[in-house]
Amino acid sequence: MKRKILMLLMAGLLSFAMMAGCGNGAEPVAEAEEEEEDDRNLTDEIEDEPEAVQVDEPAEEPAEEPEPAEEEELDMPRSDAYEMFLAGEMDVTVIEDPNDPYAQYMIPAKGTYSYDELIDAILGEYPGKYDVKYTMFTPALGEEGDDVFVLYLENHDPSFYSWIGFASYDTDGLNMRFCKEFGYRSFFDLYYDGYVLTGGSNGAGAQDFNCHCVLPDSSLRTLFKSSHLYSSWCGDITWTLDPDMDYELRPTLTYDSGLEMKVLYFGDGDVRFTVSGYSNNKSVKAEEERFIQAIKDMGAVEIDSEEYDSLTNVDIDESKLIDLTKLETYDTVEKEMEF
């Protein structure tokens, strides 16, 4: 009996201890949950704080990207316009080249002409017998349909001037952007790929050789200009280097100089040269060397002969020299001088 009472007491004590132990173990969990709840409340309070008042500005509409300009289509093929000009059914406008300092003296003067008016304006300045010729070609820098019209007035006497002009038809009409007189010891060679070689004698001590290419708009782009200069003619280089320089201050050479130079002009005062010969006279050679140093001080760049040859090497197919169709012949007379 005593044993049963003792066992019941022990079982009761054990149960009480287990209950007390469970209570002690649950207390930290409850505290942790309370701390997490406090943290959440603090976070909510921070998030609920009012933000600084901002004035809403009207939203900018995204800028519309400009649509690519559509190329205007011609109302007829270029070749048709050229045929209409030759038939007297369309006029041509001669445009003055803004980069040509002598454009104001060009023949004919800028303006709009019919075919007959253009011929009269050109031949009115030059007496003699002329063959009027023409052709059309697509320059290498153009695309199919970018035909350029060529009008050529060839003098029967090669000692006198001939005339050539380039025109193109576009949305602005028929425009002539290049024309030139040549002859009298000069040449003008036109090739089917649009290359043009010009040059000739520029006096007793200078020979010119220039390379250009025809653009689809009928203007001419100069690739380079070159001169072979002798003796005192070498002084011409200074006019390109500094056209405003006082004449008395320009470096010069005397006629007994033996200096020989090849010069390249690329525009904007970019001048390069190579010397191919000096005088055998020591004192004269000393003057020539001073001249070379002076033009180098002015900005001219000396190069060797190999570099000069590479810069002037143009791969032109001589078999592509252009052939023109003859239209008619004019025989003009010299104008009487009026006093």
C-alpha cells in the first residue's frame, strides 16, 4: 500500500517537472516572436513615413525620330532630258562654281540657256570652225541611271580653244556645274569611268598635270594638281602657300637657277614637293637651298621621289578615252572691234 502511494507521488512529481520544463523552454520562443513583431512594426512605421512632396511635371512625350528623307523620283530618265535639251525642248542652267576664284570669267556666264542660246553664248567669244559633239556616261562614283551629259565644242584648229561642259538632270531641272575652255598647249582627256586628266604647258618653265573625277551631279572633284617647275618658276609655289604675302617678302630665285621641282597641290595650302635637280654652281645652289628652306618654313612638305610617284599614280584605262557623237558644225567669224 505504501509502495503504491509512493509510486503515485513520484509519478505526480515527474509530471509536474515535465510541465515546468516545457514552460521554461517555450518562453524564449515567445520573446523572439514578440521581437520579430516589434521589428515588423518598426519597419512599417518607417515605410509609412510621408515622403517629401514633389510637384508632378507633365510627362514629356518622346521625340519622334525624323523619318529618313525620301529621294524624290525624277519625272523622266536623265537620258530623256538630255535628248529634250538637244531638241530645244528644255533649258539648261549654268551654275557658277563657288570654289573657283575665276568663275566670274567663265564662258558662258551663269544663267539659263536653250541649246541654241548656249552655243551662241560660247561661240560668240571664239571665232573659227567648230564641231559640236555630245555623249552621256555613268561616272564610277554614280549608280545606274546617274548619266552625265557632255557637250563638247571642238575647234578644227588645235592651236585655239575648244570648250567642254558637263550637265546633269535632277529634281531641280537640267544644270551644268562644270565647263572649261582648253587648247593652246593644254589638253583635257575624259574617260568613260569619269576620270579626267588635264594639263599642259604653263609657260617656259612649268608643266601641269592634274587629275579629277566627274561626280553624278556633273561637278568635278579634283584629286590632285601637280606641276613640274624649273628655275625661277619654282617661286610660284609661294603664291599657293600664302597668297596674301607681300610681293617684296616672297622667296625668289633668279633665272640662272638650275632648281628643278615637282610639286603637288591638294588644296587648302597643302603643298608637297620633291627636288629633282640643283644648279652646278655652288653659290647659286646655296641660294636654291635657302629658297627650299624658306618654302618649308611657309608650310611646304618635302617628300622623296617614290612617295611623289605613288601619290600621282592613277590607274586609268587608256582604252576608255571617251568617244563623242558629232551633231553639227559651226563656222564663226571674228567680232569687229567697236571703238
